[in-house]
Amino acid sequence: MATCPKCGNEVNDGKRICPVCGESLRAEARAAKRARKWIYICCTSVLMIGVFILGIVLALNFLPDNSKSATPTENTTVPTQTQPATKPTAAPTQPTTVPTEPTTAPTEPTTAPTEPTTAPTEPTAAPTEPTVPPTEAPTKPTEPVNDELIGTIYTRRQLMALDNTGHGYGPGTTSGGARPPYPGPLQDKYGKYGANFIAPDNGNIYLTFDCGYEHTATDANGNKYRVTEKILDVLKEKDVKAVFFVTMYYVKDQPDLVRRMIDEGHTVGNHSNNHPVMPEQTIDKMVYEVMSLHDYVKEHFGYEMSLFRFPTGEYSTRSLAVVQSLGYKSVHWSFAYLDYETESQPDPVKALERVTSSHHSGAIYLLHAISTTNASILGDAIDFFRAEGYNLELFA
């Protein structure tokens, strides 16, 4: 577990961003790692220099006794000495030990440059951690730039002109019916690209669930059950519809649950094929991540998806525009909490208080369908929202 430096929320070490405030966690982890590497380099260098100096001191102590007879062999150890080592005097042997310092010293810095060369590979080795530096500049030579239409709205040239800087996202915390601080300004800025960070102040609450994979749990009687199945049971009992954002893995692994979602009137949303960080992809890869899953679901379920949730919540202006041009709205959220660790689920009592105290008009709740806690508190949360006068509506 790690602690978010901005809001203090405990966050899974594998996460790139804090789900509550959107604070980047990768940069600090990477900086700490680099600091540890440079401390190691400095300590190693100091130790090697100390050993080298000690060797010189010991050599100088023995030289007076051997200088008259061992001068030729001493000179042969100096790789940069071009003079023939034939003078049997003690005077030349003193300078010959001095040049050996530069000949070994250059080998010290050769270890230092190898450290920075590994640093740039850290972002690619930790795909689940934040701030995401854009790995794809608009002038990247492998990206074609032309007037080909991507989807139905933007040409490739127009998309390449848009900023592709990755942004992590978290809505911030709130309580007592107040709308959180960050979604509103982002909605105003990116709404024209089909993005939805929070719904209008309309008295509604919208439930959404992320389904990257299915989690099987065991109840008090020792019976195994699929968590999403239990969530669907509660929604059916309470007559509430929700959006389930699925990946290709989930669709192929749990086709019966996907079919049940569709048949019971829920919305199946697109969570990408492979769950990559979208701003790090080329335009063609973004299109593939969205449309390969779109086409598969349409072919096998006769269902056409229209809502997209960005994997890890990270987006850029360009990626928002790509998704929009493919006929999708992107659905972010105005509430999320740490519910995605299957082996470390939040206490149900505390989780219910957290979920219900954050109620607000136009709320888009992000919950994970692998959470046994969510499955156990969902019915009570729905009852609370209704008692507070909210309508539980299906986001469209």
C-alpha cells in the first residue's frame, strides 16, 4: 500500500493514480528509486576510491625496497606508458604509479552513465503507476499525418494536432450532498469531446461498475459465487439499472453474465480490449482498443456499445477526441474509492458510510464488480439514496 501525498488516501502500490484525487504516484516512486540508485553509486564509488588509495599507499610502502631491482616489471603494468621500462633507477618508478590513477579512474564513471540509461525504461516497466509522460509526440515519425477520416468526426491530421498529454483523474472527496470539486471544471473543459465527469445537477445518481475480470468468492456457508452475479441479483431485487464496463477478457470469460446484463436492461460499456493507458497509444492502437471489442460484442451478442471508460482513468485531449469520433461518449466518475483489491476488501460498515456520505446530485459512482464489499452493501446503499430523495437512473 502507498499513501497519496495529496489527499492521504491509501492506494494500491500498482496504481498509477489516486482514484480519489487523481494525484500522480509514479513520479514520486520513480524519483525515490533514482535517489536510491544514485546513493548506491556514490557509496560504491567512494568505496572503490578508498580501496584504490589504500592500494597506492601499500604500494608506496613496498616500493623503496624493490625499486632498484623491480623497476622494469613495474613499468610493464602501465598501459599508457610508451617509454621502454629499462631504467633501473627508483626515480622513474614513482611517476609510473601516478598515471595509473587516471587509467583506473575513468572506469568509475562508466558505471554511473549506465544508471540513467535504465531510468527512461521505468515508465514502460510500471504501466499501472502515474504522472504519465506522453510517450507519443505529435511529430513521432511512425505516426502518419494525413486527412484520412478517423471515425466520423476528426481526420488524422486534426487528431494529431490535439494535445496528447496524459492526465490522471480523481474527483476529490465530498460529503453531505455537496458536489465534488474537480469534475465540474473538467466537464466544462472537455464536455465538447463527449466526456462525462459528472452529470447535471438533476437529483439523479448513476451506478457504474468496472469488469476487467470476474472474482469468485466464498460465502459464510462455504458456497462459491461470482461477485458480479450477486451484484446483478441485488440490482434486480431493487429494480435498478447500471452500466457495466467490460474488457475483451471479461466478455470471452463470462459470456453468460454479459448476456444477463443485456437481457435485464443494463448497459454494457466498452472498457477497451487490453486495458492499456490510452494516451500512450498511437491513434491506430486507440482505434483498435475500442473497435475490436465493439465489433466482437456486436457480432456475438447482437449488442452495440456506445459508452467508453478509460482504463486507469487516464486520458488526453487526443484520446477523448478519438473515442468521440468512433461514436462513443466517455464516462468518468464523480465518486470512487479503494474497492479493487480482492484480497484486502474494505470493512463493509466503513465502506457503506463512505459510499453513502458522498452522495450528491448528478453523481456518477465508479464501483468495481470484483468487490465482495460492494456486493454486500449495495442494497443498503440504494435504500439510503432513495430515502435521501435521489433517483437511481441508468446513464445514457
